[in-house]
Amino acid sequence: MAQFMILIHNCDDTTHSADEMQSVVEQYMAWAQKLGSEGRMLGGDALFPGGKTIRGLGSDRKVLDGPFAESKEAIGGYFLFKAEDEKEAIEVASGCPGLKWGAALELRQIDSSVA
């Protein structure tokens, strides 16, 4: 089976109540448990807000704050899972509960030939 990652781009919407946010967390946990029971789940976590961008060219390195405040979306988490092919990975990713709340998913296949 191939490995795929979804990066979850959360929309910057702070209009949800505490109860709604708890519901989102519970939905993600249930979805992760479902993927685990299907033998697909390889990993996944929420990410802290903020972070750094590191850019380089040759031996020069620059560390920048990011994501930037102008960004309406930030990567809020990821899931790493197994699927037979891209079509099946799209089906799996389509079950992500964040989609109900306005998230956008970036689906990428892991290239295990580069190690």
C-alpha cells in the first residue's frame, strides 16, 4: 500500500463556540480511530499555531516567522495513512471531519524512494 499525507489547512474562523470546538475535536478523534481500526492510520497530530520558515540557498540560511498574520489559512494538523492508490486516498481524505467546518486538505503521496 502507498502512504499518503493530508495537511489540514484550517480556515481562520473564530466564530465557533466552545461546544462546537469540542465537537470538532471529538469528530477528529472518532475519524482517527476509524482509520486505525481499518489498519490505515500511520500518524497524525494537531500542530501548534505559528512556527518558522527556514529558507536556504547554498550555505545561506534565513529563519523567518511564519505563517504570517496575513494568512487566512494555516496548517492546523496532518494525518499520515495508507491507501491502495490516489483514488482510494481521496475517498479516505474526503471523510475528514474538518471539511464540514471549512478546512481545505492538501493530499500528497509519500515518495518512499527518497530516504
